[in-house]
Amino acid sequence: MLRLITCQHATLLIEQREDPAMPRRERASLWLHLHLCPNCKRYSKQTVLIAEWARGSATGRAQAGPGLSVVAKERMRERLIAAG
């Protein structure tokens, strides 16, 4: 039977999910939690991206995320000048 887990427990399991020794019950509880909790689901996606970037950086193949558009850069520049 699946049990509901807290967000704190879910984040711990998210960090450990690559461990093949994680019991199936824990994996199933995490799966259920991620389908019910949008915050932990977002955290889970972020940790995947961070891990991919770290692996790419370690191998010298780091890929930058999507860059800002020229319009967005100009808008930021204008706001910095106005605030400065």
C-alpha cells in the first residue's frame, strides 16, 4: 500500500532517486507525491536540469540555457539605468 509522504521526505527521495537500491515502495510513494504536489514536481525538474548542467560542465560540454532575447536585454538595461 502506498503511503503519503511529506515534502521534506519527497525532496530527500528526489535527491536519492538515482540510487538503484531505493525500495520500490519509496519510488512509488515519491511518484504519487510528485503527481499531487506541484512544488515538489518543480523541484524535481530543477534538480534534473542542475544535474545535467553539472555533468556537462564536468565533461567540458556545458550548454547554456536559453539566452535572453535582445528585447529582454534592452528592457533590463533600461531598468538598471532607471534604478541607478
